[in-house]
Amino acid sequence: MKKITILGAGLSATSLINYLLERAEKYDWVIKLGDYDLDLAKSKVNGNPRGEAFQFDVTNEKLVSEIVSQSDIVVSMMPASFHHIIAKECVQHKKNMLTASYVSDAMKELNDKAIEAGVGLFNELGVDPGIDHMSAMRIIDNLRDNGNKLKAFFSFTGGLVAPEYDNNPWNYKFTWNPRNVVLAGQGISMFIRNGKYKYIPYQQLFRRIMTTSVEGYGDFEVYPNRDSLSYREIYGLQDIPTIFRGTMRRPGYTKAWNVFVQLGATDDTYTIEDSENMTYRDFINTFLPYENHTPVEVKIQHLLPELIDEEVMTKLVWLDLFSHKKVELKNATPAQILQKILEEKWQLDEGDKDMIVMQHRFEYTDSNDAKKAITSSMVMKGESLSNTAMAITVGLPLAIATKMVANGETKLTGVHTPVIPELYNPILDELATLGIEFTEKEESI
């Protein structure tokens, strides 16, 4: 009997938990689920005879060591900053570990010790990172194996509201951590286009967009992710002339969002005095010129004439930005205040469903020097507010990988991501049976 321990019972763990519990009897597993909120863990186990809920505190070093030592496999759904703590204990006690998060430097440092201990530390097994790696590498490897030369690689992902529930002028609702949305893009975005390196500062980011379309789902804007260049090494594309990764939004979103960026409303580095007594209108006015008798709506148009048009103003008014609602947040940063304003309007309503959209484009020359392209697209809709597309696409690839490790279908040791056929082929094949599959279109260019 294998003991699989899941640490963390939050929203993103739901599909993972359900998948493993549903197969626990067949494969003779016991699924132990730990969370700081014991009642939440119990609700996710839901009385399954193969499941056990327990209270877990990742800051309790003795408890972490004890739980890991009693497990055969550990799946960490903790915040990313805690993964390396759990990983160290897994190496110490010779237990395999899996996560959906990016490989941190602290995790990389455990590679040699993990190999010596004979255990695998599997990372980036969610949607992005995760499904993006797997779906891209399957095509990249196939193109290379057939003698093709890859010239350009584009990869886009978006977490959005499903079209049937898209009922606001922003065509957007929060489907994941709102704070990450507010702070998205800060820093420098790096990519390469036709052999030319591009470095896009934050204040220019939402002007520098691409466009694409997904059959059956219409048009999208794409703004650059922070670091596309590192994926050359990850995907073995060191000499590729063009590589670009980006985030998908509906048309019109980036221009309106750029208003907040240009104002400084997404800044998280300082606090605003007396913020709790401010109105939303006061908040916006803090970033505008002092013109005592000029309405805020007019001042913002004067300050940002290239951005404020009728469509953008409609979006801003809809958010109640110019209303006299109170901020009611003490010593808040601009980003925190903006997040509060957005959370009041961008929440998924009861009955809403979210949607994950992912698209890759591969441009290449074949053995006859003919120029061709493959566009590979995936759309996944959520089932409910408790089983969202985001949770499904994060949880299922991680669950499948956990099954593979538990059943001895992979015996890899050391630190790994799913960019090798031994991992991506079986995971993608099973995901397709669960409704997560890509459609491919090939064309001459």
C-alpha cells in the first residue's frame, strides 16, 4: 500500500485530490491530505475510506519531517516559497516529491543529493508551467526528429472567463490570484525576434502587443511575458531566431489596463497616507495634476489623451473608479487599493465558468527548405466555481504524474520538469482522454 501525501487543500488542489481518491482503491493507495484548515481538508476528502485529513503547518519543521517520513510520495500544493523546505525533507527521507510550481534555485541545488538518494523531485507539472512545456516539446521534438529546422516559436496562455459568462466591458474576470494580475508584467520583458533581442520596460509593455485568434473563440491580444529567453535552453532552442511567450486577453483589455500602468496605480512599493478614508475618486485623483476645479474624468483624459477614448472610459466608469465609494484599506499601496476595486467587479458570479486558452505557433523549414507553420491550440472550460478550468489544468497533469511515480512507471531521479518524452507523452495522452487536448493546423507560409 502506497501512502501519497498532499500538502495543501486549496482550490488548485481539487482536481488532483479527486483524481487520486477516485483511483486509490484500484491502485491500493492511501491519500493523506494536510492543510492548515483541517475542516477544508476534511471537506475535500469527503468521507472517502481511502482518504485521511490532517492539520498541517509548513512552518513546523518537526511536523514536516514527521509527515514526509511517513509518506511514500509527497505532492506539495503549498505556496512556492515553501517547496524547497519540503523537498529537503523528501531527499533526507528518500521520498519522491511533485509540485506544479517553477523550479527555484533552491530546488536546483538539491539535484545531486536527490540523485544520490535515488528520488525524483518533479516540478512544473501544472498548466503554465506544465501543459505548455509538454505540448510544445512534443511538437518540437517531432519536428527535429523529422529533419525540420525551427525558425520561430510563439507560446500564449490566458486564464479568462468562458464566453457564455463574459458580461462586462473588460471581457475579463479573476480566475486566479488577483494580486498576480495586478502586478503582472512588472520588470523587464525579454524575447528575441528575427535575431534581434528585445527588452520591453514595464511602462511600454501594454503598448507592445501581438494579436492572434483561436478557432471558435475569436480574437485575442497578447502581451509579452517577463522572460522568454530562458526557454531557449529549456526547450533546446539555443539558436532559434524568434522566441516569444505571452499572456492572452480579449481585445481592448491592454489599452485600458495601460491607463493604470501609466498612472502608477499598480505600484506596490509605497503606501498612501490616510488611504482608508479615501474614495475611489480620490485614489485616481492622487495620480493626476492639481487642477482644483477640473473634474477627475477630464483630468485623466488630458493626462493620457492617447489612451482615453470612449471605449476605455466606459471600462473605467464601469469599475466605479470615479465614484465616492470608500477605499477602507489602511496604509495601503496603490496596487492593493486597485486590487480591492477590481475584486468588487471582476469576481466570477455564481454559475459562471472560467476558461483556459493556450496556443503555440511553430514556424519552420522542412528538408526541402519549404516554409511551414503549425498552430496548436487548446481550450478548456471549467465545470463550476469549485472545479475551475484553472484548477483542472493545474491539478490533472500533476495527478497523472503522481500516479506514474506511485506505480513505478517512471523511475527518474533528481530535479525534473516535463520536457522529456518519458514524462510528456503519457501525461498528454491521458489528459486528452480527460478533455484536455490540442488541435493542430499545418500550413505553408
